[in-house]
Amino acid sequence: MGHAKSKVAAGVLGILLGAIGVHNFYLGFTGKGLAQLLITLLSCGFLAAISSIWGLIEGIMILTGNINRDARGMPLRD
């Protein structure tokens, strides 16, 4: 089945590397991660602020428990 993903790791990845969707790849949300990565890359970084804010918000939501499951539905561990 696999191990539960870390809530802290996912949240910090979202806050620090949200512009390229690393937290979503970590949690198994490949589509969302790819969207964030492509927004940043295809705009040559001009739209990176949008992806960064998106990642920041999701990172905070992960750390506060509003997002508490990975893509497989497994609860995140503390």
C-alpha cells in the first residue's frame, strides 16, 4: 500500500516550491503539479507568481489540516 506522506513535508514543499508544484507531485496529484509546473515554465516565469500563490495557499491548507489526504485518499501523517 505504501507509507503515509508527511503533512509537514508537503506543506513546506508547497510554501517553498509551490511555483513548480512539487507538493502536488509529492502527494500524488500529478495533474495539479503538472499544471503549476507548466504555468511557470511556459510563461518563462512571468506567471510564476500565480503558481507561487497557489502553492503557498495549498501549503498553508496542508499544514492547517484543510487538505489532509493524498491522491490515494490516505491520511497525511503529522
